[in-house]
Amino acid sequence: MAREPLFSDTDEKTEQVLLELVRAMPAWKKLEQVANLTATVRELAMIGLREQYPHDSEEGLRLRFACLVLGRDIAMRVYGRHLETEKVA
């Protein structure tokens, strides 16, 4: 039975090579790549927040990021009055 392709923009042979390379990769290297991707996503999110809220302090931007990642309810429980002080929505 044929499986669904993982990537809509990649031909089947190329996808198979990519999967074999990932399977052969040591676990530490996979974790390193995940950490790098996570850092890149965080950096891009912060860039977007800086563009959207150019007058916010770095602390205010970090609180906005926390709201994005954790959701407002959990961010309020973790950071409490800091969110209100910085007027983070």
C-alpha cells in the first residue's frame, strides 16, 4: 500500500532520499536541528513583534511573546502584574 507523500512540493525519489538521510542521522544531530529551528522561529516571532509594536520595551516584547507561546491565561498566571504594567494584550 502506497503512503501519502510528506511534502507536496517534493518528488517521491527525493523525499525517499531525505527520509533515509534523517533516519541515518544520529539522535544528537536531530536534536541540534530541532533546537536551531526553535531558535529561528523564536527570532522570527520577536522580529514580527518588534515591527508590530515598535514602541514596546524588550521586556514588553518578551511578555507578548509569552502570550503567543503560552496563551494569555497561562501567561497571566506566570507573569501576573507584569503583563498589566506593560499593557500587553
